[in-house]
Amino acid sequence: MTEQVVRTDDARPAGRAAGQREFLGRTRELKELRADIERAGLDTLAGRKAPRARVLLIAGRPGSGRTALAAELVRQVADRYPDGVLRARLTDPDGTPVPVERAARELLGALDEAAPAGACADDLTDALRTALAGRRAVLLLDDAADAEQVDALLPETPDCLVVAVSAGPLTGISDVRPCTLGGLDAKSGVELLARHTGSVRITVDPRAAEGLAEECQGQPAALTLAGRWLAARPKAAVSDLAKQLRAEDTEGAALTRVFRLAHAALPASAARMLRLLALAPAGLVDPHTASALAGCSVDSARAVLGDFTALGFLHAVDSPLPQYEVPACLHPELRILVAHHERPAELQLARARMLERTVRLLQACRAITETDSPQARRKLLEMPPALRFPTPRAAAEWLRLSRPALLAAARLAVADGELDTLARRLMSQLVRAMAAHVGTLAAAPDLHEIHSLVLQVAERRNLPRERAAALLNLGDLDARAGRTEDALARYRDALDAGREVNDPYATGRAMESVGGAHLELGDVDRAADWFGRALVERLARGEHADAARLYGRIAAAHTLAGRHGEALRNWRAAIAGHRRSGDAGAQARALGELARVQEDAGRPEEALRTCREAVEWARRADDPRLQAALHLRAADTLEHLGDPASAVLHRGAAERILEDSNLQNDPDACEIRTASAED
């Protein structure tokens, strides 16, 4: 996954909670890393200005404390980078490298910079470099899989610093500053144990403590698990744990030996829950996820997760929700254990329970926003209390904090290939919840990814109707992002899919969208032709309101082409259709557009009469914004006719309407929003 990117403007590193104990050991490494920041690079020595940010590499095995060292380094130098600290994790919990476009998008979000939905990796990395130009910021790129990932995200400014964490060298990045980690020194290792066990047990038998630190190979993750294991057993001697570790496979890594010993000491039900946390999306766990995976109650899961945190198996996330993170170094161990102890059918059942629980939470998240509907209120009350949200604000906060895990759950469900029905339900509810709480515009980047996943499932399962819907949604997002050619291709594919199953909604919607794309590209003749095809479909099905709107779109295309006669005829047809359907607001807008075409065609007297009629219909529709806009249009026409006094009256009426409606400071208050513009 890409971790939730955190921007910190203070001296505390991303991810460090207030009150956390100070960093332990690694004094020499920190000194060398800080010196590397100041040391002249190869470009400087050659007399050239450094073209990119300085890159420091902290290399080491998982569990070596490499991420903690990077965070401590960032904390110490953060005051020299006033534009903050940005952090991204570049490897998913299952070991899959995070796509560059996802990492770049998250970093742009942390900078409060726009990242167009569906943009390619090159566009997003270019946008990231542009956003970082002229800034002094630190990028902490954790668990980088290879040099290409890091290279794509490097700022092209020497004023930024990049701290990369990886298991090995980043060959291919010039002038990289490596720092390879081994174990902690003996003194620091013993002190880390003492932090968890208490100083008395270490003081009583210091040689045993040194032996235990040696058995843990000085690895901070192994020492932490060992210390927590001892803390949970006040009567156990430090020497006893050292003996047990020596009795384990001596060829295994220290972390593996300590983890398996701690796992074996758990009750059977708790051990199984711990193993199943390997399935948690994005490595993020909450009581609902754990209870669904293990098939127990939410209260039981909450208590066990607290125990796991005390034992060092989980890290508590600084969040208003009870939320935990599986340490990255433990993911490989959990995957090995779950493959060894659990049958494939049991794992698939656990995944299905987790996805079903997530679907129900998303349903509750959306339902809390629909309490005006008696049916929605009744459905909400029928849900179990553990699944309900007390307020819409609580639901929105849950959605925001759970977003990385929800998106990861959708990706994993689609990648599984055997849970497509649940995956489709999950993505449907996720789209609805985001639309309800975030809005389709703000959530566009996430929605683009979700609809792409829906398309993948629809193509795999040969579901033309869902394929058409996904293509239409993706086309709309592409069009909104300015990729009109891409949108046109998607709309054409959606039309083919809709025709394949004779879906009238999909075919009509696709035809209209194809016309809209051609109009955006300036091909008004093709636009009018496609709008006309869609109109025939609507009329055949008796959909008069949609037909009236299409008459307006055809009229707009003819207006752009300068064919006033055709435009007037189609606007009159649109007005008649809106009158038949009883939509006073749409009728007023269409009359306003008809008046504009009449004036362009050299008929100002007709335009004035039409405009006055439009004002009356806008008044009936109780749309003050439209009323004001039409009064201003009438004023322009009166000035054209040589009647400035009447024009002043209409402008005064527009100002009074805006003042009465508190719209006088709205820059778009006097814009006539036509049907085509709304679409």
C-alpha cells in the first residue's frame, strides 16, 4: 500500500506519537547521515549545480530499525525544511511494489495539490516535481522496492532532501548516500530490553540480558518482542527466554525465532486471529476487521487487539478510531504461518466474512446521510448496533480514516478473482459512500480507480451491462479531467457494450456522451448527429424530459455552428418538452437561450419578448439566480434597441433579487446554467 501520507510542520517525525520515548542508539549512524547532508556532492565537486535533491539511503533487513532511524533523522533535521515532511510507503504488505502513480498522487494530496483523476504516472510525477519546485521539504520514502520507484519521485531541486529506506542498494541513482544497518550495540540492546521488562530484572542478571540481546542479534524488532514477552510473564527469568531461543533453529533469523516463540505461547483462538491479520487490507486492523476474520464478536476482537498491542504484535495508530497497524517486518512471518496453519478454504471464508462486514459498514456509512427517508431510517435501525454510526460526521470521519484500507480491500478482492460478487458489492457501496460524504468531484481520483477495478471484473466475468456502466463512469471522469479523446473512446466502447445486451439506458447515455465529447472537440456536426441519435431513442421510449434536454443540446450545437434557424427550431422544441414535463426552471433556461439566438439572428424585439417570458417562468420556478441573469440579458437587449432607461430598470431588478437572496458576492450568480452545461 501507499501509507496515508503525513505532512508534519513541526519537529516531530511523521508517525511519532506525542510522548513517545526518545530514540535509542544509532549515534554513529545518525552522525554520519547528518554529515552526508552537508557533504558536497559529485556535481558540486565538478563545479555544477546539483540538479536534484540529495538522497540518503538507509539499508537494512526488516526489523533492523531502519524506518525508526529514518524517522529520527527526519525529526532532527525537520526544522531546516520549513515546507514539512512527506512520507510514503512504497511496498504493499504482501510485498508488491506500490505503483508510482499511486505514491505520487498521495504525495500531491499531502501538498494540497490537485491530482487529476486517471492521470498517468508521468503526468503525476511531473506535477509532483512542479509542486516541490521552490520548496524546502523532506521526502521519507519507506520500504522502497527498487531504484526506479525512488528515481521517479525525486524532486528536481537541491533544496529538498530524500531519505529512502530499502533492503538493499538503490543502484542507478547517482550520488546516493548509503547507510547499512546491522544490530544495535550491546548496551543499547540491553537498554531496549529494560524499557519493556523494567530495569530490576535486567539489573538482577545483566549477563543473561546481554546473552538475550545477543540471541536477538541486536535487532530492535526482535528485542521489542522479547521484552514484551517477558513483561507479560513477570515470573519468567531473562535467562529462561535466552535458553528457549537457543533451543530454536539457530540458522533462522532472530526476529523469526522470537516471533514464533511468542506466537506459540498464545491461546489457540488468539494465535489464529493473529495469523489471519495477514489478510488485513493495507496492514490496517480495527475491531470489525479482526472480528470478521476470526469469526468472533467485535468486543472480543477489541480486547484481543489490545493484548496484541501490549505484546508488540501491533502498533496503535494515532487515530480517533481504535485502529492498529501490523508492523511491516511481521508481515512475512504472518504470511508463512497462515499458509502453514490455515487451509485455503478457511482463508477464503475469512476473506469473504471480512468483505461482507466492510460492505455492511459502508451501507451504514451511507444510510446515516439519508435519515430524511422513512425507509432509510427503518433500514438503518434494522442494522446491528455495532454496525451503526451515531452521526453523519462520525460516519464521514470513519470513511476518511479507513480510506487506505477500503481501497486496498477493493484491490485485493479484485485480484483474488474468486470473490467477484463480493468485490462488486464492495465497490458499489464504496462509490455511494464517497459520493454521499466526499462528493464526486473531490473523490474523483479514488472513483477513477474503483471504476477501473469494476471494469476489470466486468471484462473477466463477461458482464456487458456492468462493463458499459464502468466505461461511462470512467469516460465522465476522463472528460472532466480534460482527456476528451480518451473519454470519447470509452463512450464508444460503452455504446458497443450497451448494444450487446440491448440496454436502452446505456446506449442512450453513451450516444449523448459521444455527442458531448465531439462538441468539446469542436466537431459540432458530429455532435448534433449523435445528439439526434440519442433523441430518437428517448422519443421512442416516451422519455419526454430527457428528449427536451437533448433538443437543447442539439440547439446548442447548431448555435455554435451559426445555424440560427436550426437552433431556433430545436430550442422551441426543447421549450415545449419542458412545458409538457412541468419543469419551469428548465423552461426558463431554454427561453433564455432562445432569446440569445434570436438576438444573434438579428431579431432583438423577439428576443426581448422571449426574455420577459423567461423571467416570468424563472419567477414561477423560484430561482432567483436565473431571474437575475435573465433580467441582465433583457437589459443588454434593451440597450441594443436604444432604450437605456428600461435597461437600467432591469439591472436594478437584478441587483435587488441578488441582494434579497444573498447572492450579490457570488461571481457566478448571473450565469444562466443551461441543460447542456449541467450535463
